[in-house]
Amino acid sequence: MQNLISLIITLIIDTSYSWVRMFIALGISIFLAFFIGILMSLSKTAEKYLMPIIDILQTIPILAFFPFVIFFIVGFLPGIIGINLAVIFLIITSMLWNIIFGVYESIKTLPNEFEEITLLYKLSIFKKISKIYIPASLPRVVEQSMLSWSIGLFYLVSSEIFSTGNINYQVRHGIGVAITQFASTGNTLGYVIALIIFIIFVVITRFLFFGTLEKFTNKQTKQMNEKQVSFKKARFHKFIDYTKREERLFVRAFQKIQTHKKSTTYSEVIKTKNNEKRKELLILIGVIVFVLAILFVSNTINYEMEVLQALFFSFLRVWFAFLFVFIFSILISVYIIFMSKNELHYITLFQILASIPATILLPEIVITFGKLSYGSEIVAFLIFVLSGIWYMIFSIVGSGKVIEKEVFEVKKLFGIKGFVAWKNIYVKAILPGVITGGITAIAAEWNVSILAESFGNVHVAVGLGRLLDVSLANNNLLLMSIALINMTVMIIVVNKFVWKRLYQKVSERYR
């Protein structure tokens, strides 16, 4: 009995250490997300250069950061301090990206009335950020932070125990370390107790910390809506009384906007389109030059062929899992938003389930499916699905929160159901969340490719994640670099010609 109590106390301490690292990583991620997200939404130059970089970084598997972390962080700060900083950095790489997109989407889709307010009252950039952009982004930041917390827990085990070649690093205290040790030694009692304590911490965090944040952001959202309504009313009264100073300022600002729009001539439009085509051509030329350079370097030809084959099979696995995630997420999200009367209960349940990382359940998943004929493919599919599905569901449900009440009233008034409701109401209403969720979900799947395609003795025959794992274990940095470069090129092409165009069309339509 005394040993059991001692074990429980030890596991509570280990979990507390992990939670401190998680909160530090979350705080840094939110700060960076506000800075980068607001910068990208306000500056076309920043958007042009930062968006592709973020798209690439969020897709690179977290295990690919290990050599960088070991060289720059552990190398300069050896010992427990460096390892803890390395763990926090690795958790940030899994948390940051979708919060940035949440801030960016919130500001990009702000109603035009808020932009008119900034023009009318000549707000400084700091006032805009503090009074409009941050309050408008808070609901999405809290929502994405809950998801980031879940994803951070997903990578907690990998972050607290990392290695390169034959050198292993791990923190002294951490629930990820404890669970891994119990699983490797077959200590079922310790594994179960650790899992129970982990879930208790998850539930407490969800209701005490994130629950409090949700209440605060709901007040912020209500205040933002009241500002929008009051501004519309004020604008109506100002049109009646033309002598008011605010009205004259508004008219001048409005005229400036219209003058600016009219100043965009046909030749400028053509010039802009030509510049876009030129950029796309340069990207294509860059890809061709890269491929030719690889082919002309004799000692990397075999590596390149191996990488392209692995990339092809991983591409099929990732997009097949994404197709399942896409369809299931839309079905369940539409039910929660438009049909269910217990939306809050479903969201709370999903948040708790999403916070239980697949890495903790992975030993049981491998035992259940690993010995089947296509066990490695089933395990890979399940990990890909679990890594991406919560991004999609929470993003779509989050976009449903901003659907205007008139949509529900029209649906109820005219009794719209079936295919017509799906075509004219459901799909159109959730499109922004679908696109945002799709971008982050597919990135999350690529991020987890090493874990999905190579887990101990259960691994796929051919795949980029498997290849990265082998190259990392063998310290073959050339092969790993070629694999990451190929993945990066593929991501740039897909994001440029698929996701970016879809996002622009949807954001322009809903602006």
C-alpha cells in the first residue's frame, strides 16, 4: 500500500513538471501567434514571405527538429537546463502554427465596420491592436489553444525523450518519461495509474483553466458585437445629422477609400496579374532547377529516387486519411452546429478526447492491429486520422459560432431540409472553418508521419516518415536533408496552387 501511494505521488510530481513545460510553451506560442498573425494580416509583404514559411514549418515532422535542437540548444546549454529548454521548444513547434492561423483568420474576416471605425476615429496602430485586433482574435485563440494543448500532449512523450543516432536525451521528471518506462518494462499497473492521473490533469485543465478563458472570451465577443451594432446605429444617425464632426470624418474617410479603389486602373490590374504569373513561373523554374541539380550530383541520384518513391506512398496514405477526416468532420460538425441541442456537451467531450494523446494509447493500438496482415498500414492510418481530425472538427465548429442568427431563423422559418439545406446553408456556412481546418489537419498528418510510418517493429515497407526515421537513426543527414527538401517542395506546390487559392476565394467571399 505504501509503495502504491509513493507511486501515485511520484506520478503526480512527474505530471506537474510536464504541465509546467506545457504552460510555458503555450504562453510563448500565444505571444508569437498574436505578433505573427497580426503582422501577416496587416502587411501584404509579411503575408507573402511568412505564410509559406509557416506552411512548411507546421508540416515538417517534429522529429526532424531533433538534430537542430541538440546542436543549438543542448549543445550550447548542456545539462538539465538545456534539455528542458529543448523540450519546451519541441512542444512549441507542435502548438504554434494553428494559433497563428486562428489570429490571421479572425482579422482577415473582420466585418468592414471595424475597419471603418479605425478610419473614423483615426486609431493608432497600437490602439487598433489592443482595442480591435486582439479582442476580435481572442475567441479563436482560446479555441485553437485548447486544440494546441491537445496536440502538444500528443507530442509530449516524443518531446520529453528524444535522441539522435545512439545518443538519448530525456528530462528527469515528466509523465512522458514515466509512461514510456512503464510500457517498455511491461509494468501494467504503473501504466494504468499514470494514464488515470494524466486524464485527471487533462479534465482539471479543461474545466478550470480553459473554461475560465472561454467565459472571458465570450464576454469579449459580446462586447465586440455590441460595438459593431452601436457603430451601425451611430452611422445611421450620422447620415441624418450632417453637421456632426464624426460624420464629416467618416465621409472623408469613405471618400478616400473610394478614391483609392477608383485609382486602381485596368493597367494596374493587368500588371498585378502578370506579377502573380511571374512568381508562379519562378517557383516552377526553381523546382525544375532543384530537381536537375539533384540529378546531376551523382552521389545523390539513388537517394533522390528513394525519396521520391517514399514520398509518393506517404502522399497516398496522408491524403487517404485526410479524405476520411474531411468527410467525417463535416458530417459530425454539421450535426453539432445545426441539429444538436447539446452542442456544448459534444464540444466538451471532444476536447477531453482530443487531449488524450494517441502516443499514450499507441502501445495498445499496436498490440491490437500490429499483428494483422496489413497491421502497419492500419496503425499508420489510425495515427494519421487521430492527428488531423481534431483540427478539422474544432475549426469547423469554431467557424459555426460566428454564423449569424438569421441563418438559423431562415432555416427554421422555411423548413429547409435535406440536400437543399446541405447545399445552400450547411456547406456555405462552414466553408471558412473547413479550409482553415484542412490546412492545419493535413499539416498535422505530415508532422506525425515518422511516428505513423515507423513505430518500433511495426513500420510500413516504404514511406517518407520511415525513411526519415532510418536516416535519423543512422545519422545520415544528407538523406534526411534530401527527404525534407522534397517534402518542402511538395508542400510549397500544394499550398500555392490548392490551399492558398481556396483560402483567398473563401476569405474574399465572406469578407
